[in-house]
Amino acid sequence: MKKNATKDTITIPKDEYRLLKELHKTVKRQNFLLRIDEAERNLVAGKVKKVPVDTFIEGI
């Protein structure tokens, strides 16, 4: 079974492109902030994994 890969392109106005680009950056930033918030809540709740430094270094 052979599949043909085609590349379709579209043209969007510059204003819409800038808006989409800024929206993408904002969503990435919000996702990062949510991850930080979740990490802080886990620290407060004591949900941390304690590993000796030597074991940590060996795992890298």
C-alpha cells in the first residue's frame, strides 16, 4: 500500500499570523506556569522523592 505525502500550503494575512504566533507563545507560557504551580503544591504537600546525591549523579 503506497501513500502519497503532499504538502499543502495556505496563505494567511500577516496580522492573523502575528496573532497566532502570540497565542502560541502565551499558551506555552501558561503551560509552563501551571507546571511550576503544580511543582510548588507538591513540595508543600510533601510529595517529593528523596534520592542520595551519588545515586542522582549516577542516574544522569
